[in-house]
Amino acid sequence: MMFAIFLTALLAVSFAEEPKHTPPKVQVYSREPGQFGQENILICRVSGFHPPDISIQLMKDGLELPNANQTDLAFKQNWHFHLTKNVAFKPMPEEKYSCKVTHGSTVKDYAWEPNM
């Protein structure tokens, strides 16, 4: 009986200390200032999220860009995670680039602004 009470108390403390669901902060940018017809790197930085069930897709006109590189999932002391994904690209007029982030059941698309 004492063991069951101890186990219940231990589980309650464990779950109480677990961070709540925190949506990601997303930044979409390019390594160099955007110039049409110039090689560049499209970068999507996703940070401050919990739990770590997340996927990042770099998109061009609604289709995922191939050959993207992603860092390993990392976290800070407070168990908030961060990831970065990047891919080489050559932006052209009328093309739309974005970062599609799926965190749990929430899906959001973040547009790249070329700042040209």
C-alpha cells in the first residue's frame, strides 16, 4: 500500500515538472540578401518549442525542396527545443518560398521575404 502511494506521488511530481506545450518561434531568411537569379541558402530556424514532435519542410511554390540539410534536435536547460533546416536555392521572380512547420497537430506555413 505504501509503495503504491509513493509511486503515485512520484508520478504526480514528474508530470508536474514537465513543460507544457509551447509553440515554436519560426524565422525564415536567406544567408545573403535575396537577389533573383543568384545562388543563395534558404534557412528556417525553429526554436523554443515543446514537445519535440516537429517536422520542417522548405517549400517552393507549395512543393518540398529536395536535398535540404537539418541540424540535430537540440534543447536548452528548460527543455525547449530548437532546429535549423537549410537548402541551396536560386530565387526567381514569381516563385514563392516558405517553411512549413508541423508541431503536433498544428501546421503553419511561414513565407520567405526576399527584401529586394
